[in-house]
Amino acid sequence: MAHSLTEIFDAFARHKVLVIGDVMIDSYLFGKVERISPEAPVPIISMTEQDNRLGGAANVALNIQSLGAVPILCAVVGNDERVDGFRKLLEDKNITSEGILSDPSRITTVKTRIISGRQHLMRVDRETDKPLSLHTESSFIQHIKGLLEKHTISAIIFEDYDKGVITPEVISTIVSIANSKNIPTLVDPKKRNFLDYNDTTLFKPNFKELTEGLKIDIKKNDTAGLFEAAKFLHKKGIKKVLITLSEYGVFISDGIDFKLIPAEIRDISDVSGAGDTVIGVASLCLASGLDVWQTAQIANIAGGLVCEKIGVVPVDKQQLLDELVAKGIAGK
């Protein structure tokens, strides 16, 4: 490699990444549990703090930004009482909202997590998972096309949470344009559109998404079975398959060869948002010309780092680089 990773990380600032997908507010209620309710056998939490954060595809944008690059977030939100809070969170983080459309027929997704100490007690979701209407879908596609003409984009991420913003038509249209422009496309899939991401650059399911999406029954550490599953995806024109395996690390395949990269031993606090970090880091590594093996290794370490923190948080660029240097992965 002509340049060290330190130099490549410094050059991330030259990149703009288009992030298409389902956005949400991650709301956290923190408090203490000291007694059980007399009304039902459930804990009573005395709330001490509430914190609202960007979630879903917006957390991928945060990870892109934390690495020094510029995210352009493309999503459809509601026209409800929560949307102003979402736009304010974008503004506070200095992330452009030029890719955000509002649809009065939809609601803005909010996931509320209730946490006592380091214990995650409950999550309450307010959401819709209806696909976009044909009218909104057409408007959204045209809006993304306009952004692709306006900006020089280094990579495109499809961050699919099955909430209806990503549709087969959105996928096929944008992937076709990206391939004509030689822009790498990366996918964080869910079940509904799992088999619709043909001709993409990197496909990143977790193990549960893989087995459900392909309707297969294999063990998480069955590398031969994982490779067979990956080869099925490669036949759909997908160039690289990166499967996150939690405690087993990540599996990466290019259709000819594969590697299982073990997980690092860490003090895991919260796995929320780790997949967002993995794909965000991978997008910038591929945009910077790193090969898929090193991309997977770096993304694996980045995903592990955010699991050491409570809540959905983006990766710390300097912490990631320091760990890569300490492990001899990056040049000094």
C-alpha cells in the first residue's frame, strides 16, 4: 500500500458519502430502579435523564462524519410533532438535511430505550413500516438523482431498517446510476428487500439477517456454510459479502476466497449501532482504495469499539486509528 492508514484516515475529509435509508430518533430514558410496582410485578424506574440521538441511517451518517468525511443523508420522514426534533438533531450535529423529504402520510420513527445503570430494561417503538407511496417513491428517487448530479459522491450506503423508505425501485435505479459512475455501493440489509440488492459492491448482513434472508439453517461458526451462502449472493452480481458474526467476528468473501476475522476481546456494554459503524467505516475504506480484506479487518475493530459504550454512538476516529497502530495494522 502506497500510503499508511494514518495518511488515508487524514484524507477521509475529501470524501462525500450518500446514505440512503430509514432514519429515526433514538431516545434514552436513564434512571434508577429501587422498588417494584404494587400494581404489577414490574420495576419502577425513577427517571434522572433523557437523551435524544440520531439513529438508524442517521447514525451511519454520524459515523461517516466522525471519521472526517461528509455524509449526505437521504430519507423520508413524517410531517408530525417529532420531525422538528429530528431536524434539530441534524442541525446540532452539522449534518445537512438537503436529502430529507417529508411525507404527511408517514410518521417519524422514534425508538425509546429505558436504561437503569448498565441494564437495558425495555424498548418502545413508534414507527410505520409501510413502503413509500408510488408518488413519494418517485419524488424520492428524483431527489437522490439531483444530489448525485450536484455532489461528487465517493460511496453510496443503503441502510435498510425495513421501515419502507428503501424499495426495490429505489434500489435498482440508484444502483444502476452508481455503477455507471463507478461509485461503490454498500448495503446493510433487512429481510424485506434482502434479495433485491443485485450488482452492488459490498453486502453486509449480520448472521440473523443472512439466515432469515436466505432461509438457511447453519451455525454461526460454519465457515463452509457461510461461504456457500456468500456464493449464492455473488451470483446476484454482489462483489463482496461481509457477514458480521458478533462474538465470532466477521466473515468476508470475494467469491473466490474468504476469511474469518475473529472478534477482539472487549468489555461489551451495548451492541446497538455496531452495524452502522461497520458499514460506515467500510464505505470510506473502499472509497479510499483499500482492499476488501483490510477493509473488513478495520471495520471489525471499529464495530467492537462502539460496543464498549452505552447507547448508539459513532466511532471515535482517533481511538480507532490508535488501536490500529497498536495492533500493527496501520503505518505510523
